[in-house]
Amino acid sequence: MFAHVAVENVPDRLFTYVIPEGLDVRVGQRVVVPWRQVMRQGYAVAVGDTAPCLRKREKPSEETPEQGDLFGTPSGPKGIRAVAAVDDPLPYFSETTIRLLQWMAAYYSVGFTLALRSALPAPVREGHAGARELYIVTPVVPPPADPKRLPSRRRQLYEDIVRVDGGRLAQLCEEFSTTPATVRKLAADGFVTCEKTVVSRSPMAGRRVLPDRPRPLTAEQASALKTILDADRAVLLFGVTGSGKTEVYMQAIAHVLEQGRGAIVLVPEISLTPQTVTRFAARFGSRVAVLHSALSDGERHDEWHRIRRGEAMVVVGPRSAVFAPLAKVGLIVVDEEHDSGYKQDESPRYSARDVAVVRARLEHAICVLGSATPSLESWRNATILGKYRLAEMAHRVGHSTLPSVMTVDMREECKPGALVPIFSQPLIEALKTRIERGEQSILFLNRRGYAPSVQCPKCGYVMTCERCSAKMTYHIKDDTVRCHLCGAWSRPPMACPQCHAPGFRYTGFGTQRVEAALHAILPRARVIRMDADATARRHSHDELLSSFRAKEADILLGTQMIAKGLDFPNVTLVGILAADRSLNIAYDFRAAERTFQLIAQVSGRAGRGELPGQVIVQTFSPEHPAIALAAACDYRAFVAQELAEREAAGLPPFRKLGCVTVTSPDPGLAERTARRAEVGFRVCRGIDVSPASPAPLERKEDLYRWQLLLRAESSQAISAACEHVLPRAERLRKDLRVLVDIDAVFLS
Ligand code: ADP
Ligand code: ZN
């Protein structure tokens, strides 16, 4: 028998090993194999009685690592080396997950081992964050012999342990100033027992959660739930903010749990707040596991193994949770499915939403994609192509209604000769009213594609990073200019480096400047600022939100971070400053879609409770459809118009898009390679290739970047062309890298 093994840290190939007599190797198990001069960990991907082969490109006998018998492991035919050991009989991957990863490797044009790697959290892969082991000491009463016959210190210890009725070994040693060895001697004599238990480090530990029960569904919710449970394919749940999508998810989960199957709930990283987790924990108790990058390594390790052992059946987490090691999956939910955070921005550049749809199909599970502003891809799949079913919830639960939205034309707020104000008069008035009434407000600053840059008022020179071609950002707090890409920083210059004029100006406004301006206008308002700088500490995100919830502040000011999922009943005003900022990114064809989604999502934060909500949108282009239709809360009109434009332009979701980026410290090498690839793609049938050109971000961390855009009828056609044209070896070289992004979301 042979095993085909993905060996750790060898991203691109699989290796064949003989399974020695007496060793039982099964698919998905973690194994130890000889690799070159060392032993390495790996995962059995396939097992069979002929040397199994997953991909035609791989010829097993040639790809076998060095021959010979360094470790005394028995050799098989033709000198193929043997699996040394099985690390754990319980598999790490189910056969279905392996099929999913094979699909992923082919679809996204990456090596199989790299795909497999992305399915394992680092602490699990590295394995050194083993579960915490505890020894529990229990006194044996009555004693097996007369304690007086024990040496006096041990006798005293026995009596102490009886008195406190045992406990944790470490704690007893500390309390009674003794050593584990002494306790073990007592155990050897039969006076106490000392047993090992494994205690999971759970992120929910120490958190009190009040249990809750399913609520009676509204008519819309009931009908959506029925569509979901009856569906023969993925379901797009198009429900306005506050329509009770989460309740529908939870009742669908309860349904699959009854069948003995598990569920995965994907949420955008940013909305994976304790609030979200608590809602699931309240309903499903200890069956909930959380996988989350903000957990400690130990917590992530333990949660993952709890799922693998079948102790947790409901997994809540961000995109990588789509690979959760549940044995039987009955349901996968992708909440806020339009969120661009589901796309991984490093290789393999998978979309967790799309992987979820495929995994659900392979597992015969239900897949629900929920959003108030579905992506154009999903909308088209549900309403035009019939690939998904559509369930709609058009009303908020209970008495709360959607907020009224007002746009303020900032061109009219601008006094002649003066700078554009940060706050319009209507917004200032509205903020004042809220403070008087004891209600809360959220101010949202749309920063994507626009940072407070450092510009010379005379010659217009804009400061950029020396290593990246990104604009530098001014930070008022420590008076520095910083590159948000590589972290480089310096003091702001006194004079312009180009024309030497004094008086550098910081254009635009970041959250810090808005906060300062807010204090000037409303000196008594209590403001909480939430952005990447303010939430760098591990728990500060939660702390800031709890404090806002406890009404310790009047205004929450923040970036993208506050746009999603938060539910504050006392918030009655949402202000969006400079709503059109994200519209002005020339190379981002999704700019309008993103702007629409952002305004709709942020507006959804207002009026979640009994009190009606108001939204004020400040903009320079109130007539732009993304803004006008978001203000009118008219999703259907917006998608109809946007889809027509994309179709006319031959852009996704109509034609599929792939992006090939070539990077090198040598600008000539990057350019030559990109041009050579362009020639290669020209002869691929069905592929439109753009001329090789410098990427929008021409330099990043001292690397020059060139780009090619590929368009075709299907993404598979693009990955097939990439396999054909781009040598795999070049994707790993240090001085030259070729990165493939299938279904590219961000072009930079
Ligand atoms: P969404 O996820 O669609 O924005 P939520 O699931 O957060 O909406 O629901 C909004 C609010 O309505 C929550 O406070 C939730 O507890 C409540 N809710 C949801 N469904 C019901 C129901 N059937 N009956 C009563 N309250 C509900
Ligand atoms: Zn930089």
C-alpha cells in the first residue's frame, strides 16, 4: 500500500511513500515521513494499492525524495521510502475536505500543499501549543493504610488534601508548599489519586452567557427559513438590516443539529465581536466554537481540536473557518456575503464565500448567503442565472423602521474662499439635538483610497513612501508621517522637499483630525474614536464598544470598522462624512458597488431600537447613482443599473477577471517577465489579456510591480491559462515572483 503525502513546507508537490506492514494509514491523517535528511510532518492525501497520483503532472517515482534508508525505515519497491508513523489516528481532514482543497488548488491555480496549509490554523500546524494538561488530585478516603505509618511530611500533606477535598496538583503544591514528586509518592502508596485531564482554553471561558430560546418567527422569517430548509442549492437571503437574519440562521442551525450534523457561520472578521459570538453561545451553549485570529494561539489550537473531536458542532469564525474540521456539515452560513474581507489577500487568494458554496455542495449541506446589499455576483446567480434560490425579507422586525436618509451637498456648504468644512450645518444641528436628548450618534469616515496626505500648497508635491509608491499619512498624535503599507515613518518636513516652500499642509482629514474638530464644535460631547490605531491592543475593540453601549459616550467616530453588524438601540443618528471618497479610485471598477454597500450598511446602524433613526450623508456628488440610490434605500434599482454597466464593459460578474502581478526588486526583470507572460496569454483561446503595465501601486516594500489583467467566460479558463503560461517555479523565486489572483477583488 502507498500513501500520497503533502509534506509540510513543500508547497508545490506531493510525495509517495510506502505504508509499512502493520501501520494503518488513512486519508486525512497526520503522518511523520522521512524527507531528505530529516523527519517531517505531513498529511496523507490519498491511499491506495498502486502509487496513487492526484495530478497527472506529478510522476510519483521521480518525485520521491532522495532514495536510501537514512532512518532505518523499511524501503518499498524501487527504493520508495516508508511512512514512519501516524501522528494521530483521528484524521485532520475528511475526504470531502481533501476534495474541496483539490478543487481550490485547481481553481485558484496554487499548489495543493499551499491550499491545504491555508485550511489549518498556524497553531494547529505547528502543534506546539498543545492543550493545557491538568492533574487533579483526589484523596482516597478511608486511607488504604494507617497514615501514621507515613513519614510525617507526607502524613501532614495527606491530611491537608483530605481537609480541602483535593484539587489541582499545581494549586495544592503551592498551597501546602510541597512538590509534585511528594504528591506522586502519596499516589504511589494509594493515599491519593492523581489523574490527568485536558482542559480546553476556551475563548468563552469566564464569560457569563444568559441562555435564550428560539423566538416565534415573523411571516417573512418563516418563509425564508422554509426556502432555506427546502433548497436544492445555495440560498441568497436578501434581508434589510434588522430584518432578523441571525434568528433565521439560528433556527436553521437548530434544524441541522437535530440531524446530528454541524454548522459553520462565517462572519466578516470585523463584525466578529463578542456581541455576535454571544448570540450564538446563548442559543447553543458549549456546542459553539469560535475560530478567530484575535484569539491566543492556545485558544485557537484548542477550539480547532474541540471541533475535530466532535465536541463543538457550531463554528463561528471569519473566512478560514470555512475549513473547520467538522465531520458532518449540514449548513454553512455566510453572513454579509458581499464583504470583501472574505477574499484572502495572500496566496491562495480564495473567496471564502465561493469555497463555502463548493464545500456545501460536496457535503450535501445547505448554504445560506445573507446580506442587505448582496454582491452583484450573488444577485445575478440568484435572480438571473438561477444558480441560487432567493429568499427576501424586506421589513425590520418589530416596530423599528428603516431610517430616513438625507444627503447634504457639500459644494453648497463651502463658503467662498474658505476650506471645505468637515461638518455641514445640518449635521452639527443634528448632533446637538442628540446630545440634548441623551441619544447617541455614530460618525463614519470613509477612508478607503484616501488618507490624509501631506501636500505642498505651492507646487502640489505629495509626500510618498520611499520604499512603496503609497502616499504618506499624517498622524497628529505623535506628529509623524507614516506609510500604512510598510510602516516607515518620519517627522513631517518643515519645507517642501521639491520647491522648498515652507508650510506643508495636511490635506484631507483622518479620524484624528475629525475628533479634534468635533471637540472644537461640541466641547462637551464625549467621543470614542475607533480606528486601526485606537484598536491595536487585543481587547481594546471590545472595550471601546462596550463602553459606547453602556452610554459612556455620545458619539462613536470610526472607519470601516464600525460599518458592520453593530447593534446599538440608542443610536438614532448616523453621519457619513465624505461619502463619495471611495468613488474616486480610477482603477477600482467596484467603487460604485462598494460605496453603495457602505452607505447602506452604515445607515443600517441607525434606529435599531424603539426610536426612529436618521442618516445624514455628506457628499460632493449627491446625484451619483451609488449615493442617490443608497440614500433612497433602493438596492434593486442600483443593481439593475450597475449590472447593465458591467455587462456593457465586459466586467465581472459577466466576464471573469484574473490578475497576474509580477514583482521583483529589479524593475527590468519585472517588466520583461510581465511582457513575456502577455505574449504567452495572447495565444490562449478565449482569454483577453490587457497590455502589461505597472500596477496601480507601482512599488511596494522595494519591489517593483507589473500587472496583467485577464478576462474570460469562466474563471477556470483563466486558471488553466495561468497553469499553461506561467512557470510554477517562478511563483516561488525570491528575486522574481508571479502572483495569480483569480476573481480578483482588489486591484492594487
Ligand atoms: P439582521 O441580522 O438582519 O440585521 P438581527 O438578526 O440582528 O437582524 O435582528 C434584529 C433584532 O431583531 C435583534 O435584536 C433580534 O434579537 C430581533 N429579532 C429577530 N427576530 C425576531 C423575532 N422573530 N421576534 C422578535 N425579535 C426578533
Ligand atoms: Zn512604505
